[in-house]
Amino acid sequence: MAIIFLFIDGVGLGEEGRNNPFTRQQYAGFEAMCRGQSFSGRAENVAENYHLFKGIDATLGIEGLPQSGTGQATLFTGENAAKIVGRHFGPFPHSKTKPGLRNRSIFKRATELGKSCVFMNAYPDIFFDRSEKRNRWSCTTLMTKSAGIRLHTERDLKEGSAITAEITQEAWREQLGIEVPKIEPAEAGQRMLDAAVNNDLVLYEYYLTDKAGHARSHAKAEDVLHRFDLFLQYLIQNRRERDTILLSSDHGNVEDLSTKTHTFNQVPLFVKGPVAEAFEQVDSIQDITPTALKVL
């Protein structure tokens, strides 16, 4: 059994209308999460055998708009990072939350349980050069490094064992000049499923949704959502019966393009697989890691 954890940045369950790209277009994968309902705040909870969908809290009881640094630290440690810091903070981890990401993350604790973990995102050399020079790592890369798990590079991407941030590898070709072929979202999805054969926890981070929300661009939002939607559809349709897909976010954003800031909206929790029932009591992003570890 493996948990395939999809972290999609900046996605909340918002109001239907022209400012919500999820209700302006049809996205079969997102609608499949909520059993054909509109992917919005109007969607009713789904709690069926092997299938869970609900909105959960990302505000963490702290005033102000949720931010990525504290939201992701909370999501991946099960500790209320906003409360630890005393406010919402981001986009990078706060100094007070780095110990949790280094020592008590979902990766760290899963490896201590003897579980095999992999972070599927690949990074170009320029990322490592900048991050090491500034000693500035994202929540996901910091917790991965700290758990002794190798960050994927260009070599892994060319070997077909990693995935780029935009799924299809186009940005590496067009913006970085790195010779990698364009791939379809389905191929990236198969790489996730292949990784789940030999690992207990497989994580992928998709942050372009948050960038599109900040840009307030319907065209960008539709592009990044369509790409992820095809990726998600493939995973849902081809998941091994014994594996579980787990999807959530750190805060809302792209669901309301009337503003370039984050939102107070609930974020989605989607679980598809044999351990879905274990997540029924999850009420906030703080509950996800403890529940996943209990399952593992």
C-alpha cells in the first residue's frame, strides 16, 4: 500500500461565478473528486467507501490571511505553524517552524517508521545553486533534505523517475534551455504510479495554481488547471486498488481571481483509496500528517 500525496498550492473552495475558474470551465478530474458536483464551496461532503471529499480549515485559528510558509509547515508536520509564529507567514518557512520541518515532518517520521518516501519534483542546477548560496529552501525541499531523502535533479528527469513543476517539462525546454522532451500529463501520472510500487509515500507539489491566482489571470489559471486536471484524471483512473490518493492545499487563492491575495476559503481534502475512511475526522490542514502517519 502506498499513499500518493498531491499537494496543490493555493486552491480553495470558493463561490461560484465569473471570478472562479473552476466554475467557468469544466474540469473532469476536479469534479470527480466531489462526485460530479461543482468544485466550489457549494459542494457537499462525500464520504463513501474508498472515496472522501470535504472542505477543511486552513486559517488555523489565527487572524489574517493564510500564507504558504506557515500553511505548508502545518500541512507537513501536523503542528500549528501559524500559532507557533504568532501570525501567518510566507512564502518560505519561518525560523521558528524550521525545526519542525527538519525533525518532525511527515517524511522524517515516516522514514523513522521504516517507510520508504520519495518527493517526485525535479529541480534544475540553478535552483540548487541559488538555494545553497542563500540557504533558503521551501518547506517541501527543506523537509525532504532533512529526512535524508534525495532531491531529484535533471538526471532523474531524463531517466523518467521525476516530474517538473509544470508537469509537462515544457518550461525546462523553453525557459531553461534544457533538452528534455515534452510529455503528456498522463505520462507524468504514470511516473507517480510507478514510484508507488516501491515506496510507501509519494509526494508531488504543484505550485503554479498559486502563481496564477496572484497574477489574477484567467488564461494562466485555465492552463495550469487543465494540465493538473489531466494528470489527476489519470491517477484516479489508473490507481492500484491498494494505493490511496491524498490531495489537499495550504490556503485558498486561485478560486477567486477578483483579488491577487490569498483567501479565507476552506481548502479541499480528497482521499481515494482503501484508507479514505481514516480521514473522515480531519477538520483542518493540521490533521492531515498525523492521520497519514497513523495509516502508514
